[in-house]
Amino acid sequence: DDNRELFITETQETIKAHPRFMLFATQNPPGLYGGRKVLSRAFRNRFVELHFDELPSTELENILHKRCQLPPSYCSKLIKVMLELQSYRRGSSVFAGKHGFITLRDLFRWAERYRLAEQTVKDYDWLQHLANDGFMLLAGRVRKQEE
């Protein structure tokens, strides 16, 4: 609230917020993700809402490359797989949710596996390694044969 106080009824205690206290909250849009409910207008008015568009592929490639030390050519391959799975989801009811089978969180986990892998073998097939990691990351949530 505007008075920057929180009253706890169970203990009859009032807690004052530190002068520099700020609260940041995030939520995926309701309707696009399972289990998300529309928040009341009164509750939403307590926040400043920021809506973000999806990142362009080139920016996402750059972020993956810098954060996970993944070669740019591999970044583009991972993003291509993500976009293909999202496109497949839009044309089918097989996968649930807006992004269906793969999210940005999954993409970064996938790329992080490359960064954490021991890269001691000179002629190792890293594309196959990435394919295997991607399969293992995503296959764990498959529940139906058609998926």
C-alpha cells in the first residue's frame, strides 16, 4: 500500500518497509500457460505492468553465445529447433502452452550443458552431443506416443 506497511493479523504486528524497498514480480500471461489465472484489476493496479515481445532470433543467438560460450553456429541451430517446435505446436494440439514443448528456460539449460561438458577430445562430434542433450532435456516431459 501507499503507507508502505504490512499488518500481520495473526501477530497483530505492523511491519514498515525500508525506504529503499521495492518489490518486483513476474507472471506469464494467463490463458497462454497452464495454471495461470487472471489477476483482479485492483491487484494489478498495485504494480507497473511491463509487457515484452519475444526476442528476435539474432539477439537470442548473441545472448546464448555470450552466456553459455556456445559457438554462434550452434546457437542458431538450437534456436532453429526451438522455433520449429513452437511452429509445430501452433499447428497441432500435441503440446500444451504457448511455447509448447520448449521454453527459453529449456533453451538456456540446453546451451548450458554444452558449456559444462568436458571438451578434452579433439575430434568429438559436438553437434551429435547437442542433439543428444536436447533430446534428453525435452524427452523427459513427453507423456504420449505421438509427442
